[in-house]
Amino acid sequence: MQDKARIQAMVGEDLLFLTDDQLRRGIEAMFFAYRAFTSDPDMILADLDYGRAHHRALHFIHRDPGLTVTSLLAVLGVTKQSLNRVLRTLIDDGLVDSRIGRRDRRERQLHLTVSGTALERRLSEAQRARMRAAYRNAGPQAVAGFRQVLEAMMDPETRAQYQALKDLSDDR
């Protein structure tokens, strides 16, 4: 057991002095992991003539029902024009409902319809299964470390948006 702790400490020390080759391997692992992570939803989306932007919009509207268009723009970091194309399609296809804001009638609040909720569930089920299996395989320390690395890669504004989403979950 002492050997395992010593090896873990050494590995941790090595991470402070990564070589370019180690960083490149990490970048490549991220590319391939992202490709695998998006592959199942991509097949579903392709059958519907949708893209990843549609998936992201469905995900965040599902996550925060009543999300305003302005807030969704900020979360996705896309142009208003590109988001409008995506939302128009999702609304026209009966997956998203755009309602007038309660406090501010100029705002549009977004909600998934029953069909939208079903599609979001289909898209995310495979991703949750993939994440669950990877997390179980890696173990709790690796999961916490992975999350720390991802959060450390975010710029301060993005990290603040991410934290706000985490806080939203904590409040529920």
C-alpha cells in the first residue's frame, strides 16, 4: 500500500512538469474522447437533419426550463443569427416552445415540449451511459481530478457560467 501511495505522489509531481509530448497526448486524448462522446447523438441528429448546435440548445433548455434566449446566447457563446436559425427549426418542428416572459414581455422564455424532452433524453442517454462507465472505471479520485482539470481549462467568464449552472442544480 505504501508503494501505491508513493507512486501516486510521484505521478502527481510529474504532472507539474509535463513535457510537450505528454501535453500533446492529452490533447489527442481529448479530441478522441470528444469524438466518442458525440458519436451516438450525432447519429440521431443526422437522421433528423440537426447538428450539434441543436443538441446543445435542447440540453440547456432542458436543464433550465424558462431560460431566456439572451441567457441561452450567453451560455452557448454563439451569434444571435446562428441561434435564431437553430431555435426557429426547433420551434417549427414542435420541440421547443417560446413563451412571452412573465416579468418582461420583450423576453422569450424557452421550454421543451413533450417531443423535445423525449429527443433530449434520447440524445443524452448514450452520453450519460458513456460517462457513467468511464467514471466507474476510473474511480472517484480520477473523476474529481478530471473535473478539476476541465474547470482549470475554462477562462474566468466560462467558469462563472459553469458555476452558475452548478449552483442552479444545487438549488433544486
